[in-house]
Amino acid sequence: MNRRLFIQAAAATASATLLIAAQAQGTGTSGTKRHKIVIQMSDADPGKWNLALNNAKNLQDDVGATNVDIEIVAYGPGIGMLKLESPVASRVDDAVKAGVKVLACENTMRGQKLTKDDMNGAVGYVPAGVTEIMKKQAEGWAYLRP
Amino acid sequence: MNRRLFIQAAAATASATLLIAAQAQGTGTSGTKRHKIVIQMSDADPGKWNLALNNAKNLQDDVGATNVDIEIVAYGPGIGMLKLESPVASRVDDAVKAGVKVLACENTMRGQKLTKDDMNGAVGYVPAGVTEIMKKQAEGWAYLRP
Amino acid sequence: MNRRLFIQAAAATASATLLIAAQAQGTGTSGTKRHKIVIQMSDADPGKWNLALNNAKNLQDDVGATNVDIEIVAYGPGIGMLKLESPVASRVDDAVKAGVKVLACENTMRGQKLTKDDMNGAVGYVPAGVTEIMKKQAEGWAYLRP
């Protein structure tokens, strides 16, 4: 009786241990790993904006759009990428339609006296771009600075 | 007796497991997570130096200065940021006073024949900036390249 | 008898737990941690190519070439670094000889109509540079963008 109880409990402890370890590694219990990457856009250079959008597209083409979470965070001098009149506005629209999350930094917008009316209607918002980038990495996301 | 001993030991094992898993994730046992970020400064551009200092300040304002460890590591062409006569010297002083760790790469200093007398008195030193940046990430710090 | 069985099993469970936690942290069971870093090269600037090679060399000098895995991934505008006629070709050769893995993005090569005959014979290849950089970080490698 004691022995059977012990074996059951030991098995339960071992299962829980494996589950916790898998979660610590960001893997599911099935062992598959979801790709996650945050792309920083803090440059005023439209060439860089195109590069960032190319990088996002290449990632989706390479691993499959449904297998990767991509977030582009624009802040500081990079905020222009997400303005209504941005030269890459239609490409930003396409990226959002393809499942890329594109986020503007509200801190930067306040500093540059921009409102949501000045911005591409497809984008989302975060209070502080740099905090978002830090938090995503802490949650296990990869980082890319084009 | 055997049963009571077993239950006590199983509980102890489970506690230890949870503690180890929490440490692997960089969280405390209370579940709160301390923010940690290393900011690379390897550009000779004073505009970038101001951006890096803005990023550090915004992070502190956003999550609270006591909740985030920030380290700015200057090396290669970025070392000029931390010289005595740097155009951002007073801002570097302010950052250090606000709790940001600002570190100069001694490798770079040797290469550029700089001594500590040439540097801002508020900064600290690391033997190799690039190694510091690598190690911090290995310890779970987020990375930012302004 | 039950008690001895229990103590043996509890010890085995504890060992397994520690091993799993060590693996989650990327450390060996001896407690030593191998350094790993992926260096992104996505700029067309030969000055940056030299910086990246300096960074790799400094890392090897600082922690010992046998203690660090370094991978330089060139893609987009950075692919020129790895061409046959690159101004840093001989330094790339030296880096590879010193144990640095240097990889060209085949996506970029297709886009720029480059074949392996156009490239430095010392380099290796990956299907997509940005995916390689993402995956390495997911495996616990540090990231550096010179």
C-alpha cells in the first residue's frame, strides 16, 4: 500500500517537473517551439523601413506565417515609418494583413506632437516602445535591429 | 510513519523544484520579475548617445527606476560618449545619479591610448565591452542597440 | 525496505530535477557555461565589417577561442562582406581559421543573383539569415549587431 502510493506520487512529481522545465524553455509539452521575434525600428531612414518589412516577410515565407509571431516596434526617429503619409504605408498595411503586429510608441508620439489621426490606421500602440522591446525579450522573444 | 516521512519528503522535493524553475526563469519566488537591459553604444554619433540616454530615462520613467537594472556599455567607436569632454558628459552624470550603470571598455581604451584620466569620472569599467554584453544576455538581460 | 526504496527514488528524482533545470539554463552539469553569440551583419559598410571581425576576435581573446561559439550571419546589404572580392576577404578567412562560423544568406544571394562562385570559399550558407538569427537566440545565444 505504502509502496503503491509512493510510486504514484513519484510519477506525479516527475511529470510536474518535466512540465515546469518545458515551460521554462518556452516549449510546449509536445516539444514544438513557436517562433517569436520583435523587430526594432528606431531609424528615420526609409531604406531601413523597407529592410524591416523585408525581414518580416522573409521570416513568414521561411518558417510559415502561422508559425511565427512578429512584432515591429517603431519609436524615436523610427516613428515616421508608421505615419499616415509614410512612403512605406501600403507595405505596412500589407504586413498587418499578413499577421505582423506593428506598434507605435505613444511616448514618442507625445514628444513629436503626433495624434492617432496622424498615424497609419492599421497600426497598434504601446505606451513606451523601448519597454515593449525589453519585455518581449524577457518573455523569450528574439530581437532584431535591421 | 513511513507514510508521513514520504509525504514530508515529497513536499520538500516539490518546493525545491518550483524554486529551481523560478530561478531558471529569472523570477523571484514571489513571481515578480525584475527588468534588466543592457544598452550597447558602439557608434561615434552624438545623436545616438542622446538616444541611448533618452531610452534609459524613458525606461526608468515607464517602469520605475527601482524596478529596472540598466547598463550602458560603450566600446569601439562609441567610447567617445564617456570621455571627459563628451558633449553628453552632464547627461551621463545624470544617468549615473539616477542609477544607470555606465561602463567603458578597457580594450577599446587601450587601443585608443585612453586612460581613466581621459574619461568621465562617473563611469565604471569592464575589461571587454562585447564580452560584458554577451554575458548579460546569457544572464537573461534584454539587449538594446539604439 | 520501503524506506530504503523511498530514499533511493527521492534521490533519483532530485538528481533528475537538477539536471533538467541546468539544461533549461544552458549550463552543463559541471556548472560551467559555454558562451554563444550570433553577430548580425546587415550593413553595406566595410567599416562595420571590420568592427564585426574585431568584435569576434576580441571575444575569442577575452574568454578563449575554445570557450565561445561565434557565428557571423551576413544578409541583405551585408552580404557584400562575404563576396570573393570583399575588402575584408582575408580577415574573413582568418576568422574562419580561428573557429568563427561565417554564414551567407541564400535568400539574399538569390535576390542579388549571386552564386557560390561569387562568394568567399571559406564561408558557409543558411537558407535565410534572419531565421538563423532568430533561431540562435531561441537556443540561448546572445545577439550582437555591430
